[in-house]
Amino acid sequence: MAHVGRHWGREHPTIMPPADVWGALELRRNKCGLAVPRTQADSACQCGPCTTAKPKCPVCDTRLDLRSSQVRHFSRHSAAQVRAVPPAVLRTLGVGQRACGKICEVNSLNHPHAISRCLDPVLCGSGLTHAQTLAVRRNRAADDLTGLDDVFAQLRNSPSEFFGAASTHTLVRFVDAVLAMQVRTWKRVPQRLSATVALELAAMLEDLARAPSELEQVRALSRLWTFPTLVLCLPPGRQPSRARAAFLVDRLHKWRADSITELVSAVPVDAALPTGTLTPDLLAKQVQKHMRAHHIGAAARLLESSGIHQVTDDVLAKLRALHPSAADTSSLRHDAHGPGQDSASAADVPWEGDDIRQLILAIPHTSGSGPSRWSASLLHQVLQTEVAGSKVQVALLRVSQALVRRGFEGQAGALWNHARLIPLRKKDGGVRPIAVGEVLRRALGKLALRCLGQAAVDSLLPLQFGVGRKSGLEAAIMGTRMAVLEPTQSEPVAALKVDLANAFNTVSRHTLLRLVHARFPELWPLVRSTYSTPSPLRLGTQMLYSARGVQQGDPLGPLLFSLVLQNVLAQFSAPQVHQVWYLDDGCVVGTPAHLAAFLLAFEHDAQAHGLAINRAKTEFILTGTMTRSDVPDGLQDLLVTSWSEAELLGVPLDATGAGRALAPIARLSRKVLDLARTVSELPCSEEAFHLLRGSVGPRRLAHLTRTMPADVIRAELASFDEGWRHCVARTVGTAPADCLDGTDVRPEWRLPLSMGGLGLTALTDVAPFAFAAGSRAAARALDQVPDDVVPPTLVRWDARFHSDQAALACLPAPVAADDAPPGTLLSSQTQSCRRFFRKMQTDWLSDQGTTTWEFHRRHGISAPFALAWLSMPSAIPLAGHATRMRPHVWQAAVRHMLGLPTRLAQFASQTRCPAISATTGAICGERLDALGRHALACVFGPSRYGRHERVAEALRDFAHAAGLVTVREPAVCDTSTARRPYDVLIGTTGVDVSVVLPDKAGARRTPGSAIRIKTAAKLSAYTSLVSARPGPPAVSATAHSAAVAPTSFCPLVLDIFGRLGDDARPFLASLAGSFQMAKQLRRGQASMILHRALSWPSSGRQPRPCFCGIRHPPSPWRDCNGSSGLRSLAPTPCLSTLATAPGQR
């Protein structure tokens, strides 16, 4: 900026620049007359007049720069010299002095002083922390563990033999006391200690697998569950990484020496862990963390929640009411020694150790941990540790074998099934309990459910649609509608919407165990271990015991509950009553008399199995011409609803849209849009965009499009699409008008990523195909017919709602000869939508009224993998590859991709490029354009070279991660010129990278014309180089010790929109194959990672506060869009890859 000011003052000493140019450049005149950034303080200028105006140090008369802290300067003086300065003078300089003489910032005087930084603890006294407060916190933790004097007395008497000598009751109480401590633990331990922690975990798991009795199992589980709290706890306060690692090493030594007393007494309890409602800043950080872990569901739930209740007596009473205890807990031990206990007769588990490993690694690292604090991120680290990780994998397999063959006994099963209870606050102030079990137990439950497969689904046929049934929701809705519209009896029918009260938490475990014992004996040991004893629910220092129901979060929970419900419903399978159940939500269709008899009998029989009907929420639905007088006497106390107002699972039962039938859709639409507006206000724009696209958007209304005719709900869907599109526009930094092309929505806002769009699904586009596919899937689930047979229900359904005809009317003619037939398209929503969007893309690309630049932009972003950088948040690491974009950088890239003008477009037509050559000092002077095209191609700007460098660096880092030898710009030692023909040498292939403008001189109005011209030029240059000397050019030995002479050449040419030349595809395919083998990835994942790494550097641009060759602080231009065209902008820094520092990944 100062360079521009000097240039203007030298050329125009008496003329003030125009206000629009001066404002566009974000400059102003300083007090001394020098041009400085508008946001720069007067004290930051380094000229002579401004330097003399700076304040002096009251001790040494040195001029002080107030832009930075003065703590370091005053720390050079003695405490006595600083004490002689009046405190008011020090405060004007932003520093202060503590009682011990320590210099600190003024704001820090209001906070306690760390004892590790105190010069004299005697003088500071009560102003210290970590000395007195740590002792207070430890005493407070000891007070929380009341009634455990005998346990700690045994610890003091025999500390080295505590786990081996303590009784079962003592060990359980010890675990309760340790897990009640509020501590912070490592999410990922230091890398050099990961193998040690992994070996400790493997040893504890091996002990658990070999434990033959209840006492031995409790001992093994006590060590396993208390290890993170006692050993992996973080030290108090903020300490350097080296000090924290030393603290962990010390506790590992004490653990191995069985110094349990020292470990327990020195646990750094933190009584100030955050609880309650999250602040907006903390909420945004938590959402960003979940999104970067690809845990979209957790991020959405966090925004929907209203915080966490403080644990009060009222909250505890509500939680106890929701988790009732059984009247006779001895009944839970039904057949405690039944089949499956004998390991000799049990079959091997149907999974391998690698299955357990892959399942745990698939859990997002931000997923909640159980009471023991063995988090998913910590288990990821130990499983990925070389050598030691394989031992953990083998130990986990043996534990699963022991659990499936013989199970855990008594209190060992209770410790295995314990959970951390979180009292979430509902919108109305109520309590929603969330039980978070151990990660290991959840993983083994998922494996067991996966191995049951179709057997679990068949056991619940034909009434239950919520467990393992494909398109179960659609089938439940269709079954209810057809039962009402086409009754099997001549009398008028009504419907009964049944609501079970707290069903999952009250179902009888005695019945549950008995049914599993009879139907799934292979699951018996596992289920007996989990539900034969009351489950401890830990809520801080409080403990609740759940002796009824299945635990929330247990993968087997829905199946076990449905088994009990199916056992009750099997007694009411009369042909006069049609039942449809989706987990605990049921709808029964029959005559009013039959419905009254059903409800009376169901209430009587269900009570014996712990189930009860909530009559306050159970609804009697009137159909046809029925009135309230048709309600039978036994159902008069129920809610009475008309057919046009009834809904099931959030879907209107009346598919015609008459009356108030569409009220549930409008209500859900408003709810989703309110949440979408909250998401659009998040400061992390990129994560907000992916949260809107992946969860808070059309996905939440997708079940409506598959169950309601498109023409009935078209108006509601169009209104939702418009409101949601405005939220997305705000997130990406555009105006709502930018979404439109006249009166129509631009195709970029509707097409999927693979076809050149943002991947924003418009419900009005997919509704006809979704309804046709949902109807076909629902009919097949109801009739259970083979794939080649048309379901009879579908024929009757289509005759009423014409789902196939509506979809075919919106479906374009086949675009290619190999397109699927209409029947296949109608059965697959994906294929039918693909044909619809392919036709939209063809019309969009074939528009002849576009400019040449717009023509190439459309074809560029429509190329395969061109928009791979938009597929997920940039900070999500895929096999170690990720780059974090700042919000304004990401928004600039999106505007560039959409071809939108910049925020400063009004200055573009009046301003010339101020870029200055670093060598000659010449000014570019070309007139700027609103789309920033000149900024991309300015010969004085660094954009062209920067894009080239980023692509080359990304390719080099990817090849290096694949285990290949790479050399950056290898020197050619046998030519007369100094030219280097290769940007990257990968193995024996020399790669020459180039990023071109699609409309460069000589390019035709055909897709990829500039790429082909550049590729031909590079091949010609390489041919000339090789012809000058037989054989490929040799590489200098000084370039890389392992470098070899290239034997092949690959020109890697891309345009600025991410389109890739065809000549490079074979080489990139082989490179992705090498990466896939090195990282042991699935097929296709390595290719996606590679194209994601290449697509962003070629198209992304980052605003910088510098012209060519001049570097200044980045503050003035931070908020300007990178495609402004007002200056030549520097590129984004090189892609962060495996070589990036750990703290920057």
C-alpha cells in the first residue's frame, strides 16, 4: 500500500486521487501524508514523523510500538525499576505489575496468577491458582465420594493388591467413585505414547476375555473402565505439551506399579466443566468440529437442542420416572445358565477382528464416549498404531468371542451395560434423557445385529415395518391408506392411532430375555449379559438404575423391543382388524366395535409385558361420513380426529390434500426453515453450506415426497424450496436474486455436483419421481412378492393416484441408447432423477446465446470431478489429505464457479488494474472487469503462477503419500539450456503441470479447446527435448538422492474451473491405484481424494493484500471477494497434506 501511495505522490504531487478509486483501493492518507490501509492505526506507520510521535518507555526512553504487547519489553527491566513507575502510567501502555513483580497485561490482573509463573508465591498469596484451588477441588471430589471410607482404607492397606484382593461389591463401588470424578482426558495421546497405551488396552482386554467367573470379570472391567480417568487424565490448568506428556508418563508408571492410591489421590478434578446452555460462539465451534468429523447428524442435533438441564432434585425425579425400576429384579435372571453358556458347544463368532476394527473406525471421532471416557478418537488412535494396534484388534475379537459364547455374569454384565445419562432440555422445558453407552459395546451390538440379517426381519413379519424393512415408512403409510380406502368388510371402518407410553424404557426385560432365548439362541449370552441385571445410569455423582426397558443407543434395542411387541400383537391377528406398526407407533383399522375390543384386550395383555397405552395421545380417526356419535363407549375419552386432519409418522393420511390435510407439511416446512436460518447465521460458511445440503434441508422432507402425490404438495414444496434457497444463498455470500435467471431458477442451483451444480436438490424437481419410486417400494414391502412380479397393491394404488403416469410425464425421452427402460426408472428414484437432470444439463450446455467465457465456464464445471472440492467440507481429512479454506476464500471460489460478479463490481468499469511489476515497477493499467477475468490472467499478478504451484504441490504430496519417489522441479543436467521440463518427477514419469484460461488466444468455442492446445504444445516441447539427446533427459544427482531419469512424460493440464485434460487420465488412474494400495482404501475412494486435491487448487483463489512483489499485513483486503478484479490476487497457500504440521491439519 505504501508503494502505491509513493507512486501516486511522485506522479501526481498536487492532485488528490478520485474518491471512488481511493475507496476501492481501501486506502487513506495518514497524518504524515503517506498512503496507508484504511484500517491501519496511525501509530503503525514507520515514517520519521510518526515514529517520533510514539510514546516512550518510562524506564529506558525507548519508543514503543503500541500495536503489540509491551510485556516482553518491560520484562527486561528489573522489578524495582518497574515498581518505581506509577501504575497509571503502566496502564496507559497496556501492562501492569503483580504483587510479586511479574509483568502482565492489564486484562490479566483480574484473573488468578499461575503458581508456575509467580516470582514470589508469598507476596501473591491468595491471588494464586493451581496451588490452593487444586487442593480445594480435590477435597470437593473427596466429598462427592461419601460412604467409601472402607474402599479407600483397603487401598491404603494393600495398594498393590487392590484389584486382586477386593470383593465384587468393593470393586463396583470403586468404579462408581472413580467414574463420578469430573476430569478432562486425552482425546489423542502423544504419538510416542500411543503404542504404550495400545499395549495396556490390549492387556486389559485379554484379561477380560480370559476371565472365567463373575469376580474375575468385574476385576478386568474395573481396570478397563477406570484406566482413562486415572491414567489418561489431563493435568490441571494450561500447561505446555511437553509437561502434559510428562504427566501422562508418570501416571503410566504408577499404573504399571499398581500405585492405585497415588493415582486416585492425585486425579486433577475439574469442577468447572461446561454444562447448561452453550454460548453462540461455543455452539458454532462445536458445530464446526462435528462437520469436520463428517458427523452431520450430531451437528444438526446440537443446533436443535435447547441445552442441558442442571442436575436438580426436580430433574432427578423426572429421570427416575422415565427409568422405572422393576418390582422384582430377580426375574431378570431368567435362565441365567441356559444355552449358549457352554463355550465348547458354541460356534465361532461370524466376524473377524478386521470387522470390529472397521466398525470402530467408521464411528465419527466426535461421537460421545461412555462413562469410562474411552472415546472413539482414542480408540481410533490405538487401532491405527503399528504393531500394537493389531494386538488390540486381536484382543477385541477375543472379548467378542467370550461375550457371544458365555457372556458376562451378574455385576460384570451391569458394568458392561452402564451408560452416561444426559438430561437434555426440551423446547417446553421438559427432560429428554439420552443414554450414551460404551463405544466397544455399541460396536459389538452392531456386529451382532448385522449378522442376524434377514432372520431378524422375518421374525417381525408382517406387522412391524420399523426394523430392517426397506421403505418401511412408505409401506406403513400405504398400508393404512389402502385399508381405509378399500376395506375388506361392508361396514364402515375407522382408524385407531395407538401411542405407547415411554415404551422403550418400560418393556419387560423378563419377557425380552425369554423371547431371545427361544428365537435367537445365538444372541442369548450377549443379551443376557446386557439385560439380566439393572443397568447403571451415571449422571455425575448421581446414579440411577434401570431395570426395565432397553437402553437408548443400543443397536439391538429396536429389535428386542419389537420382539416383545410382536408377542403381544400376535394374539390379535383377526382378519377384521388391519394393523401397521413402525416401532412403537401403530395404526389399527377396523370397525369401531372391533377397535374398542382390540384396545381393551391390548391394554390388558400388554400390561403384563410392561407396555401401557397413553390414552391422552391415542387418537380415534373418523373416516368417510362418520361423526363423533359413531365413537364407541370404550373410546370416548380418546382424541377424535377426522381423516383429513390425521397424520401418521408425520405424513398426512389423506393423500388428496383436502381440508387441513397439508397442515403437517406446512408445520414441518416452517420448522426446517427456522433451523436453516439458524444454520445460515453460523460464521463458518463452508460447514454451514454442507450442513444445509446434507441435513437441514430437503432431506427432512424427503419422506413426504415419497408418500404424497407431487401435484398435491407442489405449492408447499415450491415455497419451501424458495425459502431454503435463500438460506443457502446467504451462506455462500450471494443475494437471493443471484439464484434466478429471469423468473426461473438457474440450473447451477438445481443440478448435482457431477453435472456442474451446487448439489442443491429442489423438491419440486424430484417429487414426481420420488412418489413413483416410493409407491413401488411400499407395495413390494407390503405384498412380499418376487422382483419380477408386479405387486397387486401397486395396481390398485396406481389406479387411484396415477403415480407412474405423473412421473412419466415429467421424464424426458431417452438421452442415450443404453438408458434404462421406464419400469426400471420408475422403480429407482436415483435413475429417474439422473435422466431428468441430464436433460436439464444438455439444454443448459447447448444454449447458443451465451458468451464464449460463459460457454467455457459451463462446460468446465460440468466436467467429471471438476467440483470435487465441493463434495464435502475442505477440512475433512481423507487418508491424511485436507485443506482448510477460510470462509471468504471459500465464498470467493463459489462465486467464481457460479460466474457471479463481485461485491465491488461497481468500480470495475471505472478502474484500471493497479498491479505493479516486481522487477520494472511498471503498472499494468488494463481496465478491470466485474467477473475478475483480468485478475486471473494479469501478467504482473501472481495468480497464474500460484495456481500452477498449488496443483504441482498437491500432486507431489499425493504421490509422496502413496509411497512413490517424488522430486519437485528436477534439474536437467545434460542440456545446454537451464530449462526444467518437469514440474514433478513421480517415479520414472515426468509431469509438467499447467493451469490455463479456457478462452485463451487460439482456443475455439469447443469444450476443452485450450487444454488440448496446451497439451499439444507441451508434448511438442518434450519431443524436441528428447530428440536432442537419445533417451530421456537425465536428472541431476544433487536434486534427490533417490531420483532416477524419467522414462515417460505426462502433461497435466487443467483449466481454472477444474476441467482436466484427457491425456493425463491414465497416469492419474495409476497414481490413484498406488495410493489405494498404500492406504488400503476402497475402490474409487483414492480417485476421489486425488481429484479433490487437484480441483480446488486449480479453481480456488484467495484475496491477498499485496500487489506483485510487495507484501503487507493482510488486514485491509480480508473482506473483499477474491474475484473482485480490482487487483492481481495471490493464490491460496499450498494444499495441506500429510507433510503439514499436526497442529495445522
